[in-house]
Amino acid sequence: MAASDPHMKPKYISFDAAFERNFKKYKARLSETERQRLKKRLEIFADDVFDKRLKTHKLKGELKEYYAFSISYSERLVFKILDDEGIYFIELGSHDVCY
């Protein structure tokens, strides 16, 4: 799936135990409003990885195999698009944590 494709509904989303632990810690720090925003962002992502509201972008340099989308102004979720059109979540957090 090329980045130029305007839409992509992932076949599935997967992640490892380290991401799951980080996700739970991240979510625990959020206010209820922020949790709702995160939930909405993930719903949008599950429907279309490249939805304009997410500001999905390909990363550069050592991270050129990955993409990221915006959860908020300063928070990102880094992921990889797999050959079978699945998604693998890598990292979640502030710009500094993710890059």
C-alpha cells in the first residue's frame, strides 16, 4: 500500500506487550476529555489510516519505514504498515518520546 493512496482501512491492528504496557500507562495519565479524544482518534484510524484529521505522515531518516499520526498537538502514535495491509503500533507519546 503506497503512501499516495488516499484511503486505507487496515485489515487488523497489532502491537507487542511493551506497547500495551506503555499504552495503559499513557491512558492512565489522561483526563476524561483526553481519553475520549484518544478513543475518537483510534476509531478514525481504524476506518482510514490516512484520514486528513489524523495528519498521518511518513517518517524520515532511521524511522523511514514508519508512519505517525497525531493524537493531539504534541502527542503521536508511530506505526508500521505491514505487507498484508495490517498495522503494527510501535510507540505512543510526545514528539520527543516517539522520535
